[in-house]
Amino acid sequence: MKFTVYFRTTAMPYIGKPLDSPVGLAITLGETEQEIDYDEYVAGLNLNALADSLKMPRGSLTIITPEEYAAEYGED
């Protein structure tokens, strides 16, 4: 199974202008045969470090559930 983390973001790198409204961002981290508890896993993510590595402003990422992502932005 693919393991994907879902975000809502208010900024996207390299667009060159502010976003009019938040957008969804899904990052697949890999595949595993193990069951992974989504809430437990994302609780340990460092959003500032992730934002820095994606060259996004700190505070622009919010973790959301797969269900929220699907409802707001459609399926993967």
C-alpha cells in the first residue's frame, strides 16, 4: 500500500504569486506492506522542516486527513 500524507497549503513554491485560496498537496512517502496509523505517523512530522525542504514559507502547511483531502480536493 502507498503511504501518502495530505496537506492544505496557502503557498506553493515557484508559482511567483500568492494563492487566492488554499490548495491540497499530497506527498507519497513510499510503499509498505505494514499497516501504518496515519494520525500517529503525522503527529511526528516536523512541518517547519518540511516547509523548508520544499522551499515554502513556514506556517503554510496544515496536515489534513485523507478524508478531508478527498472531500475538498478530490481523490489522489
